[in-house]
Amino acid sequence: MTEMTEQKIQGPGRGGTDTGARGRTTIADGVVEKIAGMAARDVAGVHAMGSGLSRTFSAMRDRVPGGGTAKSVTRGVKAEVGEKQAALDLEIVVEYGVSIAEVARDVRENVINAVERMTGLEVVEVNIAVSDVKLPDEEDEEPERRIQ
């Protein structure tokens, strides 16, 4: 009788790492934060991400040449990426009149689907903090321009 050898196949490692025989792939926390930030913004009822103060600083940074918009995508998102799993904390501002519970559910579902589909990581939790409600007659928080 022939003896069969058992080949050990390793699954994903740190940060969605694929430790196969041909190399490894790692996914940085910031990548997961960007994916989650974009997915959360796609949900109806989400006005903005982050606290009022962080949005104000980000608006100022966006006006500076070279300030970049990459940071604004991750505003209000914090990710912890492990070997096979990720956990996320999101801070959102919702539109007045929407059901906060429904928006939070939709954000959680959209973020989980996007992160798991794009990274292969299992999302174990998505914590959502609603930091503000955007009223219809409220202006967006933007600093005054010093130059016209």
C-alpha cells in the first residue's frame, strides 16, 4: 500500500496574511480603515464621520495644498487588525429624522461586507458611536476662509 504524505496548508496570518509557499500578503490597519470609512459613508442617513472637532481640523487640512484627502476617508474610523480577524470602531454623524438604530445596523452590515469581501478577514465587531445629529438648518462645520 502506498503511503500518502499530508501537506500542511496554512491559512491567513497576521493582518489577513496568506502564508503560502509563494509568499505572504499583509494588510495594514489603515487599509481596513479606508475600506470601512468608504463603506460607512455609502449608507443613507450618515452625514459625516468623526466628532465635530476632528471634522473641523480635517476641513482645515483639506484646504492646505498637499493636505490630502486620504486622512478624511479614515476620519472617525479605528481598526485593529489581527492574524485572521479585524475589529472596528466608527464614530458617525447622522441626518436628523432617520432611525439611528436602522442607520447603525446598515452601517455595520455594509462595513462588515466590504471589509470581509476585500480583505478576507473575519470582522468580529463593529462598534458605532453616534456623536451628533445634523439638523436641516445647520450649516456644515467649516472654518472661515482667511483668503477669498
